Amino acid sequence: MLKMTNIKKIFRTSLVETHALRDFNLQVDEGEFVAVTGPSGSGKTTFLNITGMLETFNSGSYFLDGNDVSQLNDNQRSRLRNEKIGFIFQSFNLIPDLNLFDNVDVPLRYRGFNARDRRERIENALERVGLSARLKHLPSQLSGGQQQRVAIARALAGEPRFLLADEPTGNLDSLMARQVMQLLEEINQQGTTIIMVTHDAELARRAQRNIHIVDGQVSDYQKLQPVLDLAEA
């Protein structure tokens, strides 16, 4: 589903050349839940941005769902990104003046869905995250964990092939983080491929596979056994 081979990404200024990724190799199969860990500055965010086609790369190959990303122009990358990928961010990125329904609606409008289709997608997505009764609430009326669930619903409404999650529990307390993680696990079990960047070792262990990045390269693969949710123990 996703294959990167010898990806190189260099950031240049007039004085400094920074190799964010070097000879980066990774394959993620359909239906996997992969946690990406590593120290600050290791290249995790650059990897995620390239995966989501938010940044280009200098050399190497990247195939996403059979598409050679390096051969696509800006419009083609945008179309592929909108059709295949859902994004979940640490800071939620909800629009404070819009209610839950309208927040989830924003990316669907950009994709040109008609009003009936958008409403059905929005209601189904909010129901999946347990917030169908709060369609008209504003983000400020919700807890942090609920706001992150709205952000997940916004990503799910577009029915992406896979989700990219950048520290999705970083702004949550431990209880809310576990609830969000459980939701992501349920979404993965329903068939969505998930790649999650995290600093939380406990949450990383709950993924099916852990990839550790150091100095812009994959330094370790680890196949993990499912971890029992402590709330159920």
C-alpha cells in the first residue's frame, strides 16, 4: 500500500544543509497499525509530511496505493491526498466558530460532495466517534478528548484508505489518551491503515508494529503483540 525506497530529504539555507531523511526505506501494508517513534529532530515529522504529500523529497521513490508520487504534479498530489489520506493532529485544528457538524463538513466541501452525501458522511463519522448527539456544539463546549474525536471524525468522513496521526494524544491526559487510542484501534480493526507518530512508549506498544527513526533513517523494526487495555484488565 505504501512503499518508500532510498528517500532523501534535504533542507537548505544559505549557511546550513540539513539531511532530514537519508536512504529512508519503509513499507506499510494495507490494514497495518504502525507506530513511529524516535527522538526530537530524528525526522519523524518530515517522514509524516512526505507520506501525506505535504512536502516533496529530493530523491528516491515513493509509491502510494500503486501511484508513483514522484511523477505527480501539485494538483495530482492534492487530489490523491484528499482521496486517500486523513490527517489527525496533536492540536486538533478545529475551527472555533464552527459547530461540530460544520467542522467535519469543511474538507468535504473542498472535495465537492453534494449536500446530501456530506450530511450522511458527517453524521456517520460523528456516530463512529460517539458524538452524534453533539452536532451543534462548539469545540469550546467539549473536553480535549472529545475535540480530538471530532478531529478523527473529520478525517474519517472522507473515507480515507489510511490515517496519518501526528502525536494524536499529546495534548490529552492519560485517561483521554487511552480512550482516543482505543478508538484508533477500533478504526484500524475495521480496515483503515494507520501510521501514528508518538513519544508515548505505552501507546506505541499497542500498535501492531513499531518503527524507530534516528538521524533520518529507520533504525529498528519491531513486531508487537497486542497490549491489553488496562481499563479492561
